[in-house]
Amino acid sequence: APDGKSVVLSDYFAGYELRLPASTARIDEIWSQKPQAIDIGKRKVGEAIAYSPDGSVLFATSEGKAGSIYRINRKQK
């Protein structure tokens, strides 16, 4: 994420976010957190996911030629 406190991942079917605990600034601690599922809607076969520059939106896509780009508005935390 742009703020350096979370990471978003995608597999073929869903999105997941890991957040850095407030008690640490060590980014490697993020990998010991439980991933939180993100509803990114129905995609044919998930391929990629990314944050917008300000972190308020996620963009996801499916594989294949001319795949759609899905916009997922985020709740501000």
C-alpha cells in the first residue's frame, strides 16, 4: 500500500490484505498476520490486484486477452 502498512494479494478467486500491526514498524512482521479476505467481485480467473496511488481504491483484473479491470472502492480506516 502507499502508506507502507499493508499489502494486497490475489489468487484466482479472491483478494486478501495483510496489515502491519500498530505495535511494530518492521515490515517483515506483516507476513505473520492473518490475511483478511477482500470481496473483489466475480472475475473469470483472477490475475492481479493493486492499490491506487492514495490507497482508497483497489484494481483487479482477470487473465486473458482484453480482460476487464475491476474497481473496488475502499472504506477509509
